[in-house]
Amino acid sequence: MGWIIALIVGGVAGWLASMVMGRDASMGIFWNIVVGCVGSIIGNLVANQFGISGSVQEFSITGLIVAVIGAIILLGIVNLVQRGRVR
């Protein structure tokens, strides 16, 4: 049951991050879930450096915020890499 919650929270986090970064029109639900789940991993790595624990295995606001911040970081890196290419 934990992985289903992680997928749902990852999808919401990816969707929120794509809205913040202005990529909402170019991403579908699958990529929102992927960005949110990978962003959750990145966010947890960053948050652990500051002593914050945010797990998405069970729903919590802290876990969602950490996942959104990680997804924003991931989309920022993707934007930097794609900047040289015409979109």
C-alpha cells in the first residue's frame, strides 16, 4: 500500500512543480509521477542535510513539501540542460 501512496504523492508533487516551473502544458500524468518520485528522492537527500525527514511512504505534509522542492530542483536542472536546445 505504501508504493501506491508514493505514486499518488509523487504525481501531485510533480504536477505542482511543473506548474511552478511553467512546464505544465508539456508534461503528462506519467511524467508528473516520474518527476515527483525522482524529485522526492532528491528532496529527501537535500532535506536530510538539514535534519528534516520527509517520507512519502505514508502521507504527510512535510513529505509532500520535500517532494515538491525536490521536483522543482529536478525541473530546474532539466531546464538548464535543455536551454541550449530549441523547444
